[in-house]
Amino acid sequence: MPTSFLDLPRELRDEIYACALISPSGVISPHLIQPRISKAGSPKASPPPSSTTSSSSSSSQLIGRFRLYTNPPKSCPIREFESGTWRDKHPYISLSLPRTCRQVYEETQSLFWEFNTFYFSNTNAGVIRTMKMMGQVSSRLITSVTIEMDCFTESTRVISKTLNVLASRARYGHFRRLTLVWDEDQFKRLMDLARQIPMARARQYDELLEGFRTGESGGRFERVIRLPEMVGQRGREAEACARDLHFAFGGKLFWGDVLGWESWKEVFPGET
């Protein structure tokens, strides 16, 4: 009879590790826990009701602590997570298990990073700030990122810098896949910008495309754009906008789950 966790067969331990460290949705949404000011006047992270992940320590910068949600909500107010009902609706993953002992760490060290995609939207801190707060060691372990694009937020305005940061993680770390996602509402807004009325909005559209072009072109990672399927609504404007995005960004472009463009060539039904 097993007398401790490590006496269990490795296959059973692996199943437990997967349940504890892999998001059921395959997605992780990191939300920064704002530090509170201690009595001594220095920032101190608020203690969570249960284990929270944080990056390795550093003497040169403030390292952030994050809540890693597995079912990213549209609005994710950290202050409200003490409610049991709210906690049930927005489950999260803790990285406490790998820290229990050296053997567990060695058996789980790549599991969380390999099988979870980090998901960013306008409700969390964004790619650049999150990776900076995580520190070099942790952020270089991320393998996949998805960004929910919003035409009127910082994520669009700093896309070139974001691509450079991710290219660095691809060169010196394990990063290998970036997916940009527009929902139907945001894609329609993007088409409005492309119409170039008024001119100030046209500049936003051009700046986005230029950001794709000037972002690190040598980054060795897969690039994917996902647009809404828009069955029966995909007119010439939508097709032109998709073409602009693909030619600026490269990689693959999907309408829903259907491949539309790949390596600067349009893919027609039946070709794949």
C-alpha cells in the first residue's frame, strides 16, 4: 500500500499533475494582483485565500504575483475573489504543487507551460507588462499566447513592441505560437477603421498594419489570425480587411475554424 504521494505509480501521479496544472479550457488568463503597501512603506503583495503563482525573486525590479484564471471572464476584478460563488465561476490554477519537493518539481516542470496558452484581453495587464513583472526566467517558459484584439485599447497600439518581446522569448526561451483573435464586434470596428472615414481612424488602421510589419520579422514562432466566421456576412470589405491583416502579419488566417489564407496565398474550399 502506498504510504505517501510519491509512492503512487508514476502514471497515477501524472494524472494528478495534469488535473492540477493543465487548464480544462487550455487557456490561462494571468491577472496581476496589485501589491498593497506594508507598514514599512514598501509594496507587499496581498495574501490570497489560497496559493497564488509568482515569479522568481529579483533585486532589480518588483516581481508581480498573478492569479491564473482558467475560464477568463470579460471582467475579472481581483478584489472580489474572496466570494466563494465568484471563485467557483472563475477557477484558477496554482503553481504550489511543483514547489513541494525536488522530485515533484522535476516531474512537473514543463507541464504547465507546455499545455496552457496564455490569454490576454483588455481585462488583464497585457503581454508586455505581464512578462516584465514575471521576470526573464518565468516568461521565457511560456510557449503559446493568444491576444484578444480591441481596436481602441493599448494592445493594438503597442503591437510592434509586443511582437519584439515575443520574438525575444522565441530566441532565448520556449515561445513558439502567437494567435490574434477578433470577435465579430471588434472585426466590424476594424472594418470601420479601414473605410478611412474619418481620417483619424484611418491612421489607426494603418498604424496597426505597420505594427505588424515592423514587429520582429525574424521571430521564430507560428503566427495565426482568427476572425469570426461571419457566414453570409462576409462581403468585399471583410475580405479586403482580412487580406490586409494577413499580408502584414503573415502565417495563417482562419475564418472561424476554416483556413482562409496561408503564407500569403488565399486558400479556397477543398484545397486543404
